[in-house]
Amino acid sequence: MTEKFDVVDLNDRPLRKLSRFLVHRDNLFHRAIHVLVNTNSPNWILQQRSGQKDVDPLLWTSSCSGHVDAGEDYLSAAIRECEEELGIIVDRKLFIEVFRASPCLETGNEFVRVYLLKHEKQIRFNRDEILQTKEYTTLEIEELIRKQPDVFSGSFLHLFPYIKKGIELNKSSLP
């Protein structure tokens, strides 16, 4: 099955639907989500992407991330990606949107919405998508980024300062 994305304009309005291949080949604006999952405060899950991934294989990134499919909204994509990558089914009311990024080189020309999610139940990650997961505090993530930036995806490096600020501003909102 060929993945289809909405190609969007600079105001994030859909223009047309194209295959993933064409969108990436032509560097067209499209949409994505990142979710950072908190399982045991103050720890956040990061994933190391599978070596089979076509973008950023074996690099560390958010708990889950992915493209918004054609016709799909951001939050529905976040819910779908949590199920596909982490094996968790979550009510949409539990997601906290903390940041919106405009397309740039670091995001791969993606409009990105970033969500936080508190989920204390077991996660069974998809081994086709994820090599491994680990839990870190935000300070530990910052230290890892400082010492080994090359082990992280470019989009995560770009988004993390905003994610950290979102975590700090929303600590009381996390269930």
C-alpha cells in the first residue's frame, strides 16, 4: 500500500494528495507528529528507530513520531502512531499539545505538532519500527544531546528545546 500525504501550503492548508515517495523526493511541505510519553514521572520514553527505517535509521527520537496521512488530522495521527509504534490505545483527551513547528530543513519540510502523554501501563513497541526504548529525565536527555548529538534525529534535536519548555509549562496538567 502506498502511503499518501497531504501536500500543504505555507499556511498548512491542503493542496493535493501525493505519495510519500514524491513528497519526500520533491521536498514538499507536509505534516507530522511527535509524542513524548511519560510513564513514571519524571521519566520520558525515547525510542531508537529501527535500522529498517528509510529516514534516520538507528537514531534516537521522540517516544513515537510519524507522518499525518492524507485526510487525517494531527491528533488522529498521534493516536494511530501510538498504537502502531508503542502498542498503546489512548483516549484523545489525554494528549497535551505543547508545540507547533513550521516546516524547515530540520523537520524535513514538515509542519509538526508535538504532544505529551502520560501513560503508566506497559508498552509493547513494534520491533519493525523501533529497535529499543529507554526512559530518561529531561536533564538526562539534554546531557546526552550535549555529549552525543549525532545519535539523535535532526528533527528531535531541533524540537527538543521546545518540548522541554512544553514539559515545564504543563507539569501540572499531566494526570
